[in-house]
Amino acid sequence: MPDIPNTIETKPLQDTTESTAQPAPPIETQETPPADTTPVLRSAPSVESESIQGAISTLATNATEVSNWFETHKPQLVAGGISTIVTVLFSIAILLSLRHIISRGASKLSTGLGKFIHRLSIHISLLFLLTGLSYSNSLIEFPKQIDHIINRLFFALFIVVFLAGILTIINAIDNTWTQHFQRKNKESYATSKLMLDLIRRIVKTVVWFIAILFILQNLFHVEITPLLTGAGVVGVAIAFAAQNTIANLFGAFSILGSQLFKVGDWVKIGDAEGTVEQIGLRSIRLRAFEGRLIDIPNRVIADTQLDNFSNRDFYRECFTFGLVYQTTPKQMEKAIKIINEICADMSGIMVPGKPPRFAFVECSEYSLKIQGYIWFKTTNFFTLQDYKNHINMAVLKRFNEEGLSFAYPTSTVFMAK
């Protein structure tokens, strides 16, 4: 059997890509139109409807929370309500009891004291009421923020009522002092009243200042140290800028404290003379005798000599009578005797223990002078003028009857021969 060659004739593979690759038919592309970018207008939901729905939802949520809170704290609310009712009834009982005490003791109590107790009873009842309501509030567990607001409110009301009670006490003391000074000396009451008004204003200003600082520190948690420091600096600046005003104020204290004069007194301050018409914290006003109104600052009065003609027990007046040089010694003795007799007849208007003293004291340029002093027991200027008129008229009448001639300025001329 013939040998079969085990070789297989291989033929090279022909590249059939060129023969089989046929040009692809052109693909027809359909052009898409550009997208329409015009916005489509849709109906937007109403803002008002959304807000109403939100409000309703919020109210519903809050109502649910409040309802749940009431259900949870029902025992505390009952206890707080009972405590509130007891507090109100107890406060009313205190007020009625104090009123009953006042009505029963009305005959024994003065009008001012009865009014004071009446007003003070209101403040005491309110303090008890606020204390009880604060305790009732502590029995209920409110939300933290609400509880904080309620506590601040009670604290502020307590301070206001307490401060009103202090001011009531101050007014009662002021009324008592006013009545005392009015009974003690009605003439100097105007000056005393001015001093009391000044003290009242200072005390009330200090009380209000302390109360405001206390409220700022405890209620609003404000640091008051910088405020006090700033107030001190401002006070120094104001004091430096208002030196004259402060000097007038201290002058008023000096005048009122020493009681140098009162309204209606006849005084002389420096060159100004007149009747005191008004005493103020800055100045005093004098009505001069010719009608002028003189305003004098208090600081000037404190450093100026002051003559008070009304603040005296008597008037001492000097009398001078001049006789002509032709008067004989016997006539001079007669003139002095006449004057002493007139004074003796009018001794009722003179101060006891201070007899008048008249004597022939001087040979002046044109007269022989008789001079003496009389102490009149009066403090009224016009009464003094009447007394002087009576004395002078009596002397004139008696001198004319006795042939005694008053001197007047004369001159004698001698002619030489």
C-alpha cells in the first residue's frame, strides 16, 4: 500500500476583507427639531393658603401639647388653684381685720394716723397676696421659659409694692413733722416747710435710686458696678459745671438750718434792704420799700453780713434835740426835765429795766445838743414810727409852752468899724 504522505497541502488564506467588504449604504438621519425652551406656566400654590395651613397646623400642635400638659399636671394645677384661693381669702381677711381695727379705734386715733394705717394695710395685704401667689406658682411645674417670666413678674410686683409701702411711711413721717412745725411756730412755718420739702425730695430720690439699682441687678442681671462708677464720674463733671448752683444749694441749707430770717422779715443784706418775700433753694427775694423786687443768690447771703430788723425783742432809738446858743443853763435844765417827764408819762411803751437817758452832750456849730436813747417794746416798724411821733410832738409842744427855741443853721456877721 503506497505510502500516503502525511502532509496536507495548505493554501494560503486569501484576504477576503476587501472582497467581502462592501460599502454600507448611507443611513438616512432624521433631523430632530430643537427643544422648545419656552417655560410652561403652571398655577403656583397660594402663599396665603400655605400660611393659613401652617398656622392651623401650629395651633393644632400647640393645642395638643397644651392639652397633654394639662393632663399631665392636673394634680399640680388643682393644688395651685386651692393655694391661690386660700391666699386671696387670707389677704382679704387681713385687709378687713385692719380696717375693722381702724374703725373701732377711730375715736382714739388721730386723722393722720388713721389714714396712715389705712394705706399701709393695703400694702401689707398686697404683700401677703403676692407671697401666696408666688408659693402657688412654685407648686406648678410650668415650662422653664414661662416659669422664668412668671418669677420675674412676681419679683417686680413685690418690689413695686414694697417700695410703695416705704414711700407711704416717708409721707406719714413728713406729715407728722409738718404738723409739728406748724403747731410749734406758725410764723416760721414757711421756712420749715421749705426745709422739709428739700429733705423729702432727697430721701425719695435716694429711695428710688436704690430701688432701680436693685431691680437692674436682680431682675435684669445688670452689673451695677460700672453704672456706679459712671455715675460718680458724671457727678463730678456736673458738680464742676454747676459750682454756683451747688453753692446756692449749700447756702440754702445754711439759711434754713440757722433760721436767720423768715418770710415777712425786714432784713438788710449788703446794700439791699426790704421785706423777705420768698425763700428758695437758689435765691431769696426781697421786696424793697420803694417797690423793687431784689433777687439775691444764697451763696452771696452766706458770705455777706445780714441785719434782721424783725428778729428783735425791742427797738432802741436815739433822740437828739438842738437848742439855740442863747439858751441859759436854767433853761437847759428845764428842757432835760421836760423830756424825762414826757418819757415817764409814756413808760408803758418802753422796755422795763431800760429807762431813757438824756443829757446835754455837745455844743455843735449852731446848737446846744440834748441827746438820749429810748428802748421801745415793739418789733413792728410802723408802730415804732407812731411812738417816735408821740414823743417828738410832746417835746415840741412843751418846748413851745416854755419858750425854748430849737436851733437851726445860722451865721452871725460882725462888721468892723
